[in-house]
Amino acid sequence: MPASYIWHLPYGGGLPAFVGRPTNAEAIEAVIREQLALEAGVSENPAPTITVDAEPNGQTYATIRYVDAATGQTETLSMPVGQ
């Protein structure tokens, strides 16, 4: 979904669309997985792992583990969704 990244409007998966809605972990994971598939720097094998967790305070976090296509190193990103 375009307009997700303010400095490059055509770029982005559309996670801001989930702000203010009940957490739908499967939908958030699907958006992240789709966007990762477009990234040349993310190895397809092994496939990235994505975990989406909803906290009791209403905040949702995504954790992404992937292999960097250039270095072969496993990378982990963890971030709030919608902030």
C-alpha cells in the first residue's frame, strides 16, 4: 500500500492502516511478508519469520528475523506497529 513512508510515498506495505483498529496479527504478518518479498536485501531462503504480538496495553509489536541476502547474516528487527 503506497504512502506508508512519508519520505518516499510509493514505498511501504501499509501498516499505518492498522492504527486504531483491533489487532489482526494474521493481516499484519501478511503485509510485512509481502513487503519483505519485494526487498532485494532479504534472502528468500530461509524465509523470514514474523511474529506479531498484541500487548495488554493495546500496543502491537512485530518481530522480524531474516537473512541478509548480501552478507548471509541473520538480522532481527523488533518494532511497534502503528507508531
